[in-house]
Amino acid sequence: MSEYTVQGIAITELAERFGTPMYVYDADIIARQFRGLRERLHPSVEMFYSLKANPNISICALLHSMGARAEVSSLTELITAQRAGVPAEQIMFLGPGKSRNEITACVKGDVTLICESFGELALIDEIAGGLGVTARVVLRVNPAFAVKGSGLTMGGKPRQFGIDEDALLSTSDLAGTYPSVYLCGFQAYMGTRFLTEDVIVENTARILERAEALSEKLGIPLEVVDVGGGLGVAYFDGERDLDVAALTEQLNPVFAAFADRHPQTRLVMELGRYLVGHGGIYAVEVRYVKESMGELFAVADGGTNHHMAAVGIGSFVKRNFPMRLLSREGSPETARWNVTGPLCTPNDTLGKAVELPADVRPGDVIGVERSGAYGPTASPVHFLSHGYPAEVLVHNGQARLIRSRDDAESMLASQILHQFTTEEN
Ligand SMILES: *Cc1c(COP(=O)(O)O)cnc(C)c1O
């Protein structure tokens, strides 16, 4: 069998049934990622799925069915988690620019807010006070230490996220200042795309230590300590996936020692990319092949409009995601192909000089692997009015559409045609 399959279903069958471009998610791989960590991680640590990585409601429901909680960052993500069946006490809302509506929905729905500024704290207090209730709030701390080893640093330097540790330490009587807020713990998130076990362990230990110190100094109980996460997925040459056994072997004693001192504290880890990245493939069909000034191009029906991350994350040199010809084996002889999409910009390049069979031809399906996180949701899907691709979940050997492809009607549904009087000429 030379054709790529997902749980035994041929990619060409999926392409025929659902069309291309499409994202195909393999529930077994998502389950493997979740359970591989869950089974090894210290039992007192709760795993929260960050919907930001892939906000599809069925993906959220799948992870919740295995025991994941939900971390959300917009009203729609909150409603997604609620409709996926996640109960309020298993949802946390985080984000630097929360609206009045979002805060109100959390306060009314008993959802814990992770607060990112004093201004937000005042607004939460005002809203909760107005409703005659108390809001549950975890403070996001921007710690006074920085770490190396993340793909994108979110803490330990000037950032819009969280409240600077020093600023928190110089406050007095936060509880008295915000009487309708119940401060119940701390969160810190240092960055994303961590691929070094030691760095994650060190981060976690330092966050736990800071949470204890802040709790003592500010008199805030440690009901919740959220150590962030940012666990990475290897995409590029020279990167290596995290060794979950080695990671938990080092991490668990750190959590265990903390849990011994604070047996009532809910420990939280936030996981987006790590849970869903491996389990998704972006499949495009080649429309044209051409040569330009000595280079080969496979022009496909989908591109960076659905997969902006493939342009290269935080790097000036284009690095390719793992890519392969899916629909057949192809010739043993290979060539270097630029795999491009339908957009009218040279940046619409999924892969540059990718080694693929030399005989790539129109009708072939090419896949970008490890694409289950930050795919269409983090891409300019509206560019050229192409809209969202189809999303398909394969679960228990069955393929199901979990998001329909946009078409002209769905794309135009939210636009308003103003009627102009036609001028005589
Ligand atoms: C983006 C984000 C996450 C998820 O990050 P991953 O790297 O996908 O795991 C978790 N927490 C916060 C605060 C985030 O901003």
C-alpha cells in the first residue's frame, strides 16, 4: 500500500468525499498525545486544553471526553467549550484584552478568570459588584525572571500579558481594594514551543516557588496554581520531540513536593500545540506543475491562507514543515519542489525546495504533516475570499466532517450590499 491512510482510510477516498483543501485530524494520535502525558504526569496536575491551538468544537469535545479541561480566550471559545460539555469549574478564561461581555459571561457562568492587569481587575470587580456576586480570579504574573529555550517568549520581559511580579509585590490589600473579586491563585506562562525538558522543569519549579512567595506576601490563597505550559512539537530539521517519559520523571518530583506542602491546591498545566499538533494533516491537491527559471513549482488548491505557520515561525529563513506526497508513492527519483497555493503573493509558499517525487503531477494530493495546531485558525483564511477549508475527524475508523468548507454564500452572508443609484452617462 503506497497511499497514505488515516486509520485505514485512504487519503484519496477522503479527498473524494470531502474535497480539498482539507484538514484531516486523527483522533487516535490526539488521544495518544493526551494519554501519553496524562498517564505519566503527577495525578494532582489537571490538563487544560488551550482552544486557541484548534478551536473546533469536536476537537474540544474529543479532548474533554478523555478528561481534558478547557482554557479559553474569547467569548466564542467560551461558548464552544460550554457546548462541548465542559463544566464551568473546568474552564478558565485568559487573555489580555477581555471585553465587558466576556467578563460578564464568565462571572455569570462561574468561570474562573485569569486576570492580566489592574485595569481588568477593577472592571471585573465593577461587573461582579453590579451583579451582586463574587468573581473567581487567578492573577497572571509576569515573573521577574526570563527563560531561554522557547520559540516565542511571553513572560519575564516587557509584555502586555499578566501583572509584573514587582508591581504585585508593591500592592497592599488587594482583597480590600476589589471587594467583589475572590483572588484564588496565580498563573504564569513563559512562552511557547519549548522542546527542552530541562527548561520546562526549571520554569515550572520557578513558577511554583513564585506562587508560594506571592501567596505569602499578598495573603492570597493557593487554590489554583497554573504553571502554563507551552510544550512544543518538532517541526523542522534538527528539532526533536519532547521525551514525555524523561520530562515527567523530572517534573513529577517538583509537583509532588508542592502538592505535599499544598494538598488542597489545584495544579494546572495548559496545553495547546502539544495535544493537537501531531494529529492533523493539511491535504491539498496539485492543480498545475510548472518550471520557472530552473525551479519546479507544484501549484496547489490551498496554501498559506489555511496554513500560515508553514511560512516559517519566527524565522527569516524559510524552514519547511514535514511534507509528503499522499495519494501515491510516486517515482523513486526525487526533485526539489516549491509547493505553492492559490494566492496572488509569492509568500504563498507551503514548502520551499521540498524533496518530493520527481513526477509530481496535477491531481496528486500533497500533505503538510503535524499541522493540527495553529492551522486555519491562525491563518488569513479570508484572503482572496477562499474561506475555511473542510475539517475532517477520523475517529474509531470513521471519517466525519467537523467543519464544512466555506463557499461564496457563506463568505458573503456577513457582507451587506449597499444599493447605489446608477448615474446616467
Ligand atoms: C497560546 C497559549 C497557550 C497554548 O500554547 P501552546 O504553545 O499551544 O501549548 C497556553 N497558555 C497561554 C497563556 C497562551 O497564550
